[in-house]
Amino acid sequence: MNDDTPQPETPASQMRCGFVAVIGAPNAGKSTLVNALVGTKVSIVSPRVQTTRTIVRGIAMFGATQVIFADTPGIFQPKKRLERAMVAAAWAGAADAEVVLLVVDALKAGKHADADGDTDRIIADIKTSGRRALLALNKVDIVEKGKLLDLTARISATGVFDEIFMISALTGDGLEQLRDHLAKLMPPGPWLFPEDEVSDMPARLLAAEITREKLFLNLREELPYSCAVETERWEEKPDGSARIEQVIYVSRETHRPIVLGNGGQRIKTIGAASRLELENLLGRRVHLFLHVKVNERWNEDRSLYAAWGLDFNA
């Protein structure tokens, strides 16, 4: 059988398309879930809280249905400008979606009644807004059954959720049922993206996000949350490769040697990991150059907020 055989076009009358806003407290597993549902990596993932800073749209095809997942920043009680902008973006994504899917870390929330205050506040806000939502209890593969049943009963009593799904974004448990249900909820209408597209993120921002992920994974707890990555230059070369220059902003001079590492070894490791992933994603050779700059007020830079799609004045 020839894999290049043209497939029949889907009649417009059978098409369905809609948005699902994936919201939740920091580190609930939202990005891991979106990547799993889309079938490929569209959001960066790390053990650090607040890894996702902007809305990342992942596009998935389920038969004749196109589901656009909006992976949102974690919702918590913000204090700084960037935090306020991130939380505002998350709620804006929920307001614009056909379906709101709340992801809850069942391991954390199941410890005791007030163990997950951020999630409790999110549920209260959804209830106040008058909206309905779906609930995905994540990480159920590592939660005791008794605690899981208690948690389910407690959240069900809020009266906010139409359906509750027990899932593990990491292992894939329960995702097929969730996927099928979400597809059924999408309204009739034409697809908004080509069926082979998996994300609408600009390439420059995607490249910066990948490098930021490698920073978080390599630095662990050594560097505070206050760092950012900007793709400063992207040059297409005659041989088909891309030359990408990025700036890593840190807020203090003492942070710079942490990123660089002894003899520049750490920045080389971060750059190599980022370059390899970019080459796999782009399907071509990448020449990546990283520079570390100190900017105490990078989180007050309007141009960065604009690049991330965040409201500077939120």
C-alpha cells in the first residue's frame, strides 16, 4: 500500500472544531496532559512551578474533530507583575473556550481537605462565574484508592463539574475516555488550522521556550525563578540550516556564573540539549548561540510581555 495515496477530504458538514482551556494550580500536570492529548510536545515541562508563562495552543485531530487545547499558566495568588499577567492570561483562556478542563494534582489535593488551596480557590471562582467545567484528577496511579474516593466526593459536592475523569497524564491512563468526551463536546464548524499542524506558537518563541526548559532542568534549585529567554536573532542559511541567537536574562550578577558553570560547561550543556531538540522539531540543522545578560528589570520589559502574549498592565 502506498502511504502517499491521497486521502479523501472530510466533508465540511462533518467537521467539528472548538477550544478546550486546560487550567489548574501550578504543577498540576497541565502541560504534560496537553502534550499527551496532542500526541507530541507542544508545551515545555519541568518540575519547577510556573514553568508555563503564556497560553500554548496544542492542536489535535480526533477523526473529523479538531480540538484546540489552550495550555494555560498555573493559577495561584499572584504578587508580582509577571505573576498577575500569567494568572490573567489563564482566566482569559478559560473565558474564550467552549470547554473548561480543570486539572487537579490528586496526590497533593488528596492529602487532606485544605492541602491544595490554589485549587480550592479556582473551583470557587468557577462557581462564582456560573460556568460549568470538567475535572481531570491527575496522577491517580500514585494515589491510594481510599483517598481518591474521598477527594472525588469532596470535589463533586461543589456542584461545578459535569464529569470527572481519573487520569494519569504521564502513563496515559484514562486519556482515551477524556479525549473521546472532549471531541463530542466540540461544536460543528470548519477546522481553524491545517490538520497536520500541532501548534500555532511562533518559531522564535518556541525556540526560546525550549531553551528555558533546558535551563530549568539543568539548574534545578540553583537558580531562582527570575530568568527569561529571548530569541534575539533568527537567520536562515543558504544550506537550509538556521542560525539562532538567544539571550538568557538573569536578574543578578551572581546568577550569571551559575548559568555559565565552571569554564562555561553548564551553558554548553544547556545549549547542546536545546539545539538537539530544535533540530528534531524543525527537521534541519541548527546553529544555536546563547548569551547570558544581567538585567535586574527584565520582568518590567513590555516587549517581552508582548512576545509572550501577556498583558503588561494586568
